[in-house]
Amino acid sequence: MIRLVIFDFGDTLFHGEDDSRAIATGKWEIIERDEHGRPSIVAPPSINGKVECTFPGVQEVLHELRWRGTWLSVASSADPEYAPCMIDAFDMGSLFRHAFMANKGDWQQNCSRKGDWVAAIIHDFNIAECQDEPLKPSEVLFVDDLMRCLKAVANRVPGIHVVMSLARGSNGLRYIFDVIDEINEESENV
Ligand SMILES: [Mg+2]
């Protein structure tokens, strides 16, 4: 039974796009909202012509997972001075616990530390929200768009479930429900 899903950021939940509506106003601006009024496209404060977009269904799926009681976290090697502000701009801060951003200087395309970050996130849950019933690695799912990151995490945390991000498909992040259902059905049959 999956109790915690840990996501990568770039190309897993979000992707950048060219957009002339981004005019570098000095603060994060909401450009578009989804049908529930949640931000789906935001423009950064100081970059002209670029926006950050959620993949389809990201806000809806993350809120649904939290509503079901699934814990959510983030292990990201995105720029630590940018990504947390972007999460605030999307108004997603309350969804994630123990999110792990890269330290300044070690964020560029290096997945070697993601295994350590995922292990640290699980530990943080187990001394906080989950101390009465600690998470087993088999109750955790890690999602990333890079195979080397999935490998680094699977090697560092034996027994964890990892899955390649499929959010570029037309269903966006909704595939994650099928992945979780399949893992849960399999674990019930053991
Ligand atoms: Mg990525």
C-alpha cells in the first residue's frame, strides 16, 4: 500500500515554455488557472518570455492524493533559489512535507544525491508524521523523468517503488493513480 509519493520537479510535475505573457514584473505572476481556480501557469519575476506550466491534472491529482491521505514530498535538483518560490506561486506549499531541494552548487543535472535525499525524506516522515507506524520502503513511490535518478534512488533505498514520469501524455499526471492502484493490488496479493 503506497503511503508516500516523492516527486522530482522538472519534467515530472512542471515544464518550462516560451510565452510572451511573461514580462518580468519583479514578482511571480499567475498567468492561467485550472477549472478549480488553482494556478496552472505562472511567470517568474525576472525572466522575460518564459513561463512554468503544470502538466495536465497536476493540481487536481496532488490534491486528490492528499485528500485520500497519501503523503507527498519532493526531491528536486532544481535551483534551490527558484523552485521553492515557484511552488509558492503555484500555491502548492501545503501539499508537500519534508521537500528536499539541492544545495546551491550541486543542482545541475546530477542525480547521484537523490538517493540520499529520498532516504532522508523517509527518515523525516518516520520521526514526525509516521512515527507511530513507520514507512517501509515498499510503501513509498518515487517518480522522476530521468532513468539515472530512478536508479540512484532504487540503489540507495532497496524495496522502494520507482516509476518513470509519463506526465507528457495527454492524461498528464493522472497515470499516477494507475501506478498506485497496480502496486496496491500487487501488495494485497502477496
Ligand atoms: Mg526532472
